[in-house]
Amino acid sequence: MQNCPWCGRTLDVKYLDLGHRIRHVCGRCGFKIKEYDKPEPKKVEPKPEIIEIRDHEVPTAKQTPAWPFILGGIVLILIIIVLIKIFLV
């Protein structure tokens, strides 16, 4: 057994929690034997969730029909032809 370096009696170690530090002291005289920083708790990062998409849940996008673009092009060409005939004739 060890003896306390201050009082010489058999060492009875007590642990004092001082918030951010831990201290080991003699239980009889209170002599500080050892002091060290308290270990910080490990930060646990949340695991990313895995989302499973089943076949019947897959979203489908509607294709836009081509006829409005074709019709708009035809109307634009007709307007240009009419304007050319009006101003150049």
C-alpha cells in the first residue's frame, strides 16, 4: 500500500469533480495528489438516413407536347409574311 506524501498515513484516494477538472486527493488530510482535465464527451454525428424508393413510388414527369411550339412557329412565320407584304408592296 502507498502512503500519503503529506500526512504519511495509508493512502485513501477520493475523487473530486471540479466541473472541467478531476482531482485525486488524500481522504484523510486533503492533500492534492493528482489533477487532470475531464475528458469531453465524444460528439456523435447523426447517420444519414437511407430512403428507399419503390417502383410504384417513382415520380414520372409529363413530357411537354410539341404542337404548341410548332403552331407558334407557323403563326410567327405568317405574321412576318403579312408584314413584308404590307410594307414592301
